[in-house]
Amino acid sequence: MHQLFHFLIIGVLVGLTACTEPPQATQPQYEVVTDIHHTMELIIDPATDVIWSSAGSIITAAGEQDLAPTTAEEWAKVESAAAVLAESGNLLMMPGRSAGSDWNEYARGLISSGKLAMVAAEQQDADALFDAGGLIYQACLACHNQYLVEQDTQ
Ligand code: HEC
């Protein structure tokens, strides 16, 4: 009888400490700062611009111009933009931004293609950067095909 009473007391104490545990201790407090429109406009698009404007070549009046970076500083800028782009895949998958499993798959496409661009920039490999740029384009398009169309028809 006495022992059962002890168990009850301990049970109540354990219950109390469990209740006073702050929820932050187990779950990070994510805060969605930019909506999808601003995530595209302020984070993803500028980073992508840096990569695409450093990959491949353009034809000008003066002939074909290679866009690949020529200095370590320029390559470092591309690597930084590629890191932003790769991590932005995680941003798109955050609770509050994700629109479901298809969405998450397209967002993961940004992570994988962004990582390839990072490696290409780190190794200063212009051909690999061009290929990564193409994969990035496909990742953007895949998601826009599904989710921009859905938005337009609303
Ligand atoms: C996981 C889905 C997804 C991926 C991946 C994605 N986008 Fe978007 N994007 C959207 C959606 C949804 C919108 C429409 C947002 C809105 O206006 O509400 C959008 C809109 C945009 C816009 C127009 C901005 C606006 O809303 O006016 C630009 C520019 C853009 N995306 C660039 C890109 C680029 C560049 C990439 C690839 C590097 C990319 N996006 C990848 C979902 C995605």
C-alpha cells in the first residue's frame, strides 16, 4: 500500500516535469519570412541570374563571347549563388511553404542541381557549370509547369 502511494507521487512528479518542458526544446520555431512570390523574386531569381550569366556563351556583334568566370573572385561569387540556390530548395520545403509531395520533389531538384553548380564553381569547371545550369533550368520549369498553371487557372 505504502509502495503504491510512492509510485503515484513519482508518477505525478514525472507528469509535471513533462508538462513544463518548453515546446521549443524539441521543435525548432521556423518562421516563414518570404511568401513564394518573394522567395522567387528576392532569393531564388537573383542567385540563378548569377549562375546563368556565368555559364555558356552569347553571340554578340563582336562574335561569340564566353561567359565563364575568369578570376577566382568571380568563381567564388558563382559558388556562393549556387549555395543559396541549393539551400533555397530546403526553404521551399519548409512547413508553411511546401505545397505537397510533387512540390517537394521539384524543390529537391533545386538542391541537387544547385549542389552540382557549387562543385563546378569550386573546381572552376566551365563545362560542368553549363550542364548544372541546364539542370537548374529544368528544375524551375518542372515546378512552374505544375504550380504556375494551377495558379493561372484560379
Ligand atoms: C517547388 C516549386 C518551384 C520551383 C522549384 C521554382 N519555382 Fe519559381 N515559382 C513557383 C511558384 C508557385 C511561383 C508563383 C508565385 C506567386 O506569384 O505566387 C513562382 C514564380 C516565379 C517567378 C515570378 C515571381 C513572381 O511571383 O512574380 C520567378 C521569377 C521564378 N519563379 C523563378 C524561379 C527560378 C529561376 C527557379 C529555378 C531556379 C524557380 N523559380 C523554381 C514555384 C517554384
